[in-house]
Amino acid sequence: MIMKKLFIIFLTLGLSFTLANAQSNFTSQLIGVGVVVKDLDKSVDFYVNAIGMVKTGGFSLDADFAKRSGLSNGVPFSVVVLKLENSDQANEWKLMSFGNNPKHKKSTHVQDDLGMQNITINVKALNPVIERLKQKGVKFLGDIPTPLSGDRFFLLVQDTEGNFVELIGPK
């Protein structure tokens, strides 16, 4: 009986170890998302001064690297890195601009286009964010704020390029 229990314990530990290692292909648990924008300064202003993100860095890629890497067909560009907090444990929201005006229809609803459509940001308090968004003249979508479970509420806006930004938290 004891041997059977030990076998079950070792089997469980081995399975747990195997499942934990199944995710070991990655060197980080974080995801960086790159978003192409028309006006880099306007987008940085929205995310920093209306949403509340912090600018943590940035870099430029020259034409040669942009082409060799496959990121562009030789068009140089700049990237501004934003995070929810200045921490190594925070995901990167990378805004980039190519200095052109691409033709892309702005979505009215999430189902209007393919690809990445929205981000969700959990906040400690919605009211300060709502006030900043109002000061910036950002249009609110739907009822604001929409009640969720408990003391949490949901707020939906669009950034300067039309990407949907979900904000969730208590008032």
C-alpha cells in the first residue's frame, strides 16, 4: 500500500514536472506587441497621458536592418516602448511609425476587421482614467462604465488608430 502511494506521488510529481517543462521553450513569460501608427507623437500622448502607461524606451531601425530582418522593405522606422509600469515584469506595447499614411478603414466594432483588435488593461481605479480620457476628448463606446461582477466595471474606448482598449477595474 505504501509503495502504491509513493508510486502515485512520484507519478504526479513527474507529470507536474513534465507539464511545467512543456512551457520551457520561452526565455520570458512576457509578450511584446508592436502597433503601427500614423502619428507616433499623438499615439504616445494617448497611451501615456490618457491611459496612464509609461514610456520606458525606444529605438530606431535603419533601412538596411529593416530590410535584412524582413520588418520592412527597406523603410527605416522608430519604435517607442510603453509599459503599464516601468518594470522588467511588464509587457511591452511598442508603437512604431513609418512616416506614411496607410489606407486602413477604422473599425466601428471589434468584429469589423481581422487580426489584433483590442487590448485589455486592468486598472486599480477607473474614475481617474475616465477623467483623463474626458480631458483628451476621447469618445467612450457603450455605456460607461458597464458593470461586471463584484465591484468591477468595464470601459471601452479606441486609441488614435482605432484599436479598441478595454479598461477593467473598480470605479
